[in-house]
Amino acid sequence: MKPSIPQGTRDFGPEVVKKRNYIFRTIQAVFELYGFAPLETPALENLDTLMGKYGDEGDKLIFKILNNGLNDPKNIQKAQLAFANVTEGKNDKNLTERALRYDLTIPFARYVAMNIGQLTLPFKRFQMQPVWRADRPQKGRYREFYQCDADIVGSKSLLNEVELVNIYSTVFQQLGIDVSIRINSRKILTALAEVCGGLEKLTDITVAIDKLDKIGIQKVKEELLSKNLSESQIAIIEQYLQISGNNQTQLACLTQLLGNSEIGQKGIEEINFILNFHQNNSALTVDFTLARGLNYYTGVIFEVKANDVQMGSIGGGGRYDDLTGLFGVPNIPGVGISFGVDRIYDVMEERALFPTTISIGTEVLFFNLGDAECKTAYHLMQLLRNKGISCEIYHENTKFDKQFKYAEKKSIPYVVMIGSKEIAEGTCIIKHLPTSTQVTLPQAEMTNYAFQ
RNA sequence: GAGGGUAUAGCUCAGUAGGUUAGAGCGACAGUUUGUGGCACUGUAGGUCGUGGGUUCGAGACCCAUUACUCUCCCCA
């Protein structure tokens, strides 16, 4: 049998894991710096928990897990009936009642709803775990990928949004990725829908205008036309989409267009509040075409894209006013952001942004030059390890050539050579491979040598 | 869910209008070199050309099917 892994999943080799961990470490350190506490939830959730939370398209992409014991005689009939239901597009508990986590936000909401009595609000948590989507894989899109989320629940304050923007800026600055953080408010989009065709058109409108930079104004208009919007309504949307200029100019134009709408005004105020805190943040730009697919957002929404790289968004998030209401605990507002680690990795790889230092593993290789020599070397090596220096000893007594090549291949900068001559003298040779220089030291002084 | 592309050695790929024993570079291994690697030279190993069928005197190449991978659209991190 030819070994393989499922489509859209990946193995991560040692070098890749080191680089990924660098990203995780960076993000986690910033999360902690801003006062977020860690949380982990199961890979599996009850299907009920997830269904209906991500929109119709989202529901289709949830990986469902087949129940066990379907072949048990007492289950067979139920299973067959259930299967018929499923082929009609419905879910049936007799066939599947668990699913793989689709994102980290809904499981978090579920956790908050279950533990609301124990939590001190506002509750700030971060979570870095894989999620699964039954999507067709392509560039920058995987079926298993990691998200790093930070959310705050139990606070309506826009200060939270301000903080989240700061987290985005800090992380991407530390990683060296040049990004633009786009910001909009669902309230503004709602106001637009109120003016053009009513709230039931909100999704159609947002989906269409979200594609503007991809398909152009003409195609967007065609799509809106096909969704039964009138010419005059489309004209307003076109005006809306043509808003341009710097952040202040755009807001001024928008106020003219939607300022009469109460909810529109609120949206504009929100954006203004955040911009005021970030006057010197050139990465932050308002973008009224930003919509975001997940339909639980109700307020400010974010999306982060790497500049000058052909890649979908590498982060996103927004405010949701009543996510826990879905689980029976109403009136807990929340806001959060997410980092797409896998795409961030791809961007950093493409841009060669990983520091070279993160790939260093073993620092010192001890040569194996015979039984007695090996024993001496081994004890010296343990002394070095006790000082926190990572060491290896070559696994067998073979010629220098091989041992050098091993060190070179693993990018081990130092080798320590102890042969019969050194044993007799009580010395050792430390050689630095990159510079091809070496020193001979008494063995007792080796642990004081400045390996670096 | 819809539509493209690719599949030849461990890796990256050649392979010309179908014609004899399927090639290169890199890598691996061995030697030149039994206490000093990277360089160089020499040599060795490694492929039922994704799988199954068909056309043909003859198929890596052409046709059909199938599988895997990859990209685009929808949607999304």
C-alpha cells in the first residue's frame, strides 16, 4: 500500500515545525502581553453546536463524523432511514452527531455559555488550535489549518477593538510582514442595505460588494441586478463603492451618503473612535467594501492582508453581539480576531522573512573516535548539556569524513574531537565549522568555552 | 458543487512527427584520502514511465477510463 495523507492536510517536518513554532511563539507572547489567558477546546464538537452558525455555505463545509455501531442490528434500520435523510441534505443524529471544529469562535462561545457562572467578565482568552473545513484545497487553502484567536467577551467597549488592532500591528511588525489592516462595520453595511432594498438583501449586497477588487464594478452591478435590486438602488451602492481617499475623507463621504440612517451613524462613530486611537498607524485603513462571510458579526469587522503578496487574508475578526445567546446565555457581547498561521507561514516563506537563527538545533557534535574516546567524550558532553547547551555524540566510530558531513548537514556549528592523543594529554579539540577554526583546550576547561 | 493542468530515478525535470538497451542535474553510496568536512575527480546503485484498458508490426508519447496531486471559480484563514 502506498502511504498517503488526506487531501488538504500536511505533515510538518522538523524545519517547518521550527518555523511554525516561531510564529506561534510570537503571537502567543503578544496575546499574553495584552492580558489574554489560554483556552483549549476539543477537536470534536456536537454537530448541533456548529450547525447553523456559519451560514449555508459554512454548514456545507463542516466535517461530520460518522456514528459508530451503525452495523449493530438494532441500529441498522434507523441508520438506513437516516441515510435517506442525509442524501436529501438534512442532518440526522442516527447517522452523525459529532463534527470537527470549524473555527475557534463558536466553540469558545459554547464554552462561555457553559461556564458563565465561573468566569470573571470581561473574559479575555486566546486559543491556538487546528480547525477543519471540507473545502476544496488550493493555494493558501487547506482542509486542516491552525487558527490563533483572541477574543474578549462581556464588554461592549470599543477599547477592545482598539486593543485588537494593536495586537495585529504588533504581531505583524514583529514577524516583519508588511500588512494592511482593513476595517469596516456591519452597521454601515446594514445601513446601506436599509437604503437599498431592505435588510433581507444584506447578505446579497455584502457578498457582491466584497468581490469589488476582484471582479470590478461592472460585474458587481450585474450580480446585484441578478439579485433583483433596482437600478436606483444599485446607483446608490455604486456611489458607496466609489468612496475613496484617506480614512477621514472616506468617512466624510460616507456620512453624506448614509448619515441619515441611525445605524449608519453608529457605525461611523465606531470607526471614528478606533481611528482616533490609531492616528499614527498607517497600516489601518477603512474599507467599506469589506464584508466578511461569517454571518454572526454585528459591529466592527477586521481583515488583514499582506501587501504585495498574492494570498487571501491572513487574519480576520469582528464584533458579535450575542453569540452565546445561541447557547441560551443572552446579552454577552464579544469581539475577537484570528490569525491564519498557515497563510502567514506561506507569506513569510515567499518573502524569506524567517530569521536564520530559528533553524539551529544541536549546537555541538562530539566525535566518536573509539570506545575509550567515546566514553570520555560522553561524560564531557553531559557536562555541557547540564549547562543547557544542546549536544549530540556521533552514533558510531567511523571516519572523520562521515562525522563532519553529518555535522554539516545538520548545520551543527561546533564539533568536539577527542582521540587517543587528546585522551593521553587530557585535552580536547573544539572546532568551529563555519570559520574552520579550532582550539585545543584542557578537558576541564571545555565547559567554560563560549559556544554561541 | 463547477471547470482547467500535471503524473518519467530519492528530488527537479528532459525525452523532439509513435521506432532498438529511457536520459541529465542534484542527492545517496563507495573510492582517490585509516586524525580534519565543504571542493575536485572516478565509479556504483536506483525507473514494470501513476493505474487499467485500447489503437498499432511497434506506445513514455496517441485514444478511453480511473486515481492522486495541483490551480481557478463559489466560499474562506
